[in-house]
Amino acid sequence: MARYRGPRFRLQRRLNVRLAGLTTKRKDKNLKTPGQHGQDPSRVRKSAYRIRLEEKQKLRFNYSVNEKQLFRYVKEARRIKGSTGFIILQFLEMRLDTIVYRLNLAPTIIAARQLVSHGHIVVNKQQVTIASFQCRPGDIIEVREKDSSKQLVEKCLSQKKKKYLPAHLSVNYNNSIFAGYVNKRVLRKDINLPINELLIVEYYARR
């Protein structure tokens, strides 16, 4: 499946937002849009379509999913009773690669996906290599009991300043053994992402 492999910081400048799941580089608010004749983002006039498109792109690139995957989540969210926009965010936040990233086992969601696909992550004592695996309350996420697996996550775990840990997750460190727990379904207030999910629903309204 197609993945975005271009310059990530440039993408942040184009969307005028910091996507922590995409890259560890921070975005300066004073940076102009990319290109030789870059403009101040606050002065760029945007159509209604562009505003909704950019919100969708923020969501897609932050969680590193392609258009086909995102549209599948939209269709599934429409079948469930409740706020469609919030349900889409729940699907994305409860993915295994996102959970691994939130637990500070990888610097970005892209790196977390690589950990999962290479077999370094164990869920409920079973090795899972599918990044889109939907975690549920009660699941236990651990690093495989091998030195090569532990070395890959050691750097992130040893950081003094760790990433924001949402309330639906908890961690336990015991004798160098890491265990992450999914306590409940994620709530909207715990999704620390500057995005308006209602605009995304409106973008897909005609599809």
C-alpha cells in the first residue's frame, strides 16, 4: 500500500500544524508555506473545500494511513451509533501502532508500525505483526523477550521527557520489563491532536 515517503517537515509547513505522530521535528509558528514564494499561513485565503481537505490530510498523515484505509474507517464509523467523527478517531487511536507510539516505545507512529510489523510487540502473550490490529480494554502490550527487541525501544523508554500518556493507557516498569495496559476506550479529551473531526465527516459526506 502506498505510504507518504516525502519530506515530513515540509508537510507540516504546508498544513501549518505540528504532527507529532509523523515526525519528531517541531514546527516554528513563523515559518512560511513551502516553496520559493512561501506565504504567511495566516494570510492564505482558503476555500471551504480546502479547509476540509487539509483537516482530512492532517488526520491521515498524523496516523500514517493511506486514503483507502481512512475511507474504510469512515464507512465503519457511519454504521455505529454516535458521533461519526469521534468514532473515526477512536478507530485510529486504538490501532496497535498508535498504542505502541502512545506508550513511548517508538518516536513516531511510522517507527511504531515498523516495530509491530517486524514482530517485536506482543499482545496478551501473542505476537502480533498487524499494525492496524484494534486493541481492546484489558489488552496487555509488551516488548518481545529478546535482546534485539529490547534494544530497539530502550532509547525511547530511557528519555527523561516522555510523550503525553492518555488516560486510557497505563504503564508498568518492573525489573527492566515493560508492560502497557489498555484500561478503556479512548475519550475525545484524551486525543491530543489539533483537528476538527466534523470537517472530515463533511469532506466524506458526498462519498
